[in-house]
Amino acid sequence: MYREPATWHALLDVLATQFARYVAAQVESGADVIQLFDSWVGALSPAHYDEFVAPYSARILAAVDVPTIHFGTGVTEELLRAMTRAGGDVIGLDWRIPLDRGWTVVGEERGIQGNLDPAALLGPWERIEEAALDVLARAGGRAGHIFNLGHGVLPQTDPGLLTQLAGLVQERTVEARV
């Protein structure tokens, strides 16, 4: 990316074109929402994100006429602003930025997805419940919050705890949508 930026941009151009086709085909096949999941974005500075990634993410997100979620891990507040500029109806947060702070950064007009730390699910139920209720409290009952983990489910996670967590979130939120 740094050593051969022309090669990087040529590669990302091809990938963005193919991913745009792919997400469009997913929508054509019935997908109601598309999520662009950028698991290494946190390794970049905001300037490098703007130069090397944002145009391609924006193209993929703009390729469909359904709601889009733009998710990245390890982002700083400045990267979160840059990702928001690149697009997405909903911005996904990992657990590193408190949900209410992240929502302030991306703006109230967008939805927020997240952001329970997946490692919390390795602890006892009392800690999981406390962490989940903190996320819900930070959402403040605002429309547009999609409760989710701040990244994937760890392999050691007890599936029963996921079911219990889903029940808690549904019980404590005003409206649960499937």
C-alpha cells in the first residue's frame, strides 16, 4: 500500500468493483441490509484511510439501495468520522469507544450498531448483564440502535449465554425487531 500505491489502488479498484457486484447480487437475492466489515481499519491513520480505503468503501456502500452498515474494528474517533464520511446508514462500533460517545461522533441522524465487548461473554452472567445494560443505557432508548457485540463471538462462548443475552436485550428494549 505504501511502497506501491498505484498497485494498491489498482487492486482496490478491482476488489471494490467485484464487491459492489456481490452486494448488489445479495440484495437482488433478498438481502434487506448489507454490512461492510473492515476488520483492519484501526491499523490506519485517518489520512491513510481517506487515501487508501474510503473511496472503495464508499463505492461498495453506494452500490445498493438498501440500508447499509459500515463497521470497523479498532477505530479512533477520527477514524470513526472518516468512516462516517465514506458512508453507511448505520455505523458499527466495536467495544473500544463507548456507544454514546460514538453516536455523538457519527451524528444522531445515523443509526449505531454495537457494542458489547465479546470477551464479556466469557465471564459470569452478572458481569454480562451489567455490561449489556450499560450499552443499553448509553443508547438511551434512541431509535436507530442495533444491539450487537463489538466484534464476533469468541469460540469459547457458551451458546446458552448468547440466548440469555438476547432475551435480556429484548426484554429491556422498547421495540425488538427481527
